[in-house]
Amino acid sequence: QVQLVESGGGLVQAGGSLRLACAASGRTFNMYFMAWFRQAPGKEREFVAGMWWTGSNIHIADSVEGRFTISGDSAKNAVYLQMNSLKPEDTAVYYCAANRRGGSDYEGYDYWGQGTQVTVSS
């Protein structure tokens, strides 16, 4: 099993930045594809960014490309989502997720964190 805990969410003004962290634990978490999803009220959960724990095959959603980056720190067992130039449209609950095969469909993920709220004010 893999346990995931997100942190770093909060309230930020448009144009500002936040860095979300996902702390992972479990027997074989380093074998998983790690991804960030977000879900705004009334909308489907959408893929934001993902990468294998090794750092390969990094994928960034078109909606955030150029503003968000994903990275990992193996020493801290953590995956990060750096969010710059935030827009009100980025307001959502952000979730860390993991599976063993990658993909951008939330239904394909086995493990999820509890989510962290990101609110961007104008």
C-alpha cells in the first residue's frame, strides 16, 4: 500500500505562487507513477501533472503548461507541484495520486491523498 499526504495549499492572490508537496510512504512507493489532479466544484477531477518516481516521462496538462512544474525529492520521499502565475481558474482541491502504469484518467489511480485546497483570489 501507498500512503499519500498533501500539504501547501492555501489562499493566494492572482499572479502569486504556491508549492504543493506530496509525502509518500509504503513498501514500494518508488515504483509508482505520481500525479497531481485537481477538482473544482461541479467539475470532474482533472489531471494536472505527473511523473514516474524516477523523474522520467513528465507530463503537464495544457491548461497549466508553462506555469506549473512537477518534481521529486527522493531523499524526502516527496513530490512537489510548483504553481506560478496562479489564476482564479486554478482554484480547486488538489490531490496527489499514484498508480503503477501512469495515465491522465483519475479512474485509473489506486491511491489518493486527502487533498489540499488552493484558492486564488482576484
